[in-house]
Amino acid sequence: MTAELRYQCCYCDKEIEVADRCALRVTVSGLWSDDGPLQDLFAHSQCAADKLAAGLSRTVPFDVETFEPD
């Protein structure tokens, strides 16, 4: 992530604006380690809907609108 960007999409490299109310932070950790390293990835809602959801099994549904803030 460059110094000028607050949050950068891990798919398209563009800045994520506050107006994208369904943007995601995806925290990745090792499955078997409770206190191991973590990495945060950020994604526009549309990039997540297009790319993350497309890469999942059909039996693992993903709906980015679930993350719409109240």
C-alpha cells in the first residue's frame, strides 16, 4: 500500500473510498495457530463480489451486502 492511500484494494490496487459502505477487511491467519501472524487485506465491495465470490465453491455462498453497516 502506498503512503498516499489509506486503504488499497487487494484486487485492483485503487483506493477504497468511505462511500463504499460494504468494503471489506479480510483478516488472514493460520488455521491451526491462535496467536500466529495475521494479515489484513482490503477490498472494494464490487471487487469482492466479482472476484472473491467467483473464486469460492458454489456450496460456500458469499454475499457482500451482508456487510452493509447499520
